[in-house]
Amino acid sequence: MLDALNRAEHCRELAEECRRLASTTLSAQMSIRYSCMAEGYSKLADGRLGLQRLAALAAIAENTLTN
């Protein structure tokens, strides 16, 4: 589970870097490309955390049913 948190955090960091690059590049085309990449990394980070939360809830439900 910790690995999923580390990966989600890494994706957030990449998203932030892409946002920074999008705001500093002189090319409009590259700005759009970096913005799209940032959005993708953010969605990936949210998805990883979403899957982790789902797994945690499933484990809680399983423990509840067995006790």
C-alpha cells in the first residue's frame, strides 16, 4: 500500500513539473502539450489513490464479515 502512495505522490510531482513547464515555455504548442501531460499525471495520481482506498475498504469489509 505504501508503494501506491509513493507512486501517486510521484505522479503529483510530475504533474506539478509539467504545470510549471507549461507556464514558462515560450511555445503555445508546448504549453498545451505540458498542460495535457499535467492533467494526465493528476488523473493517474487520483486513480492510484482511488484504487488504494477501494482496496482498503474491501479489506475492512472482509474483516467485518469474518468477525
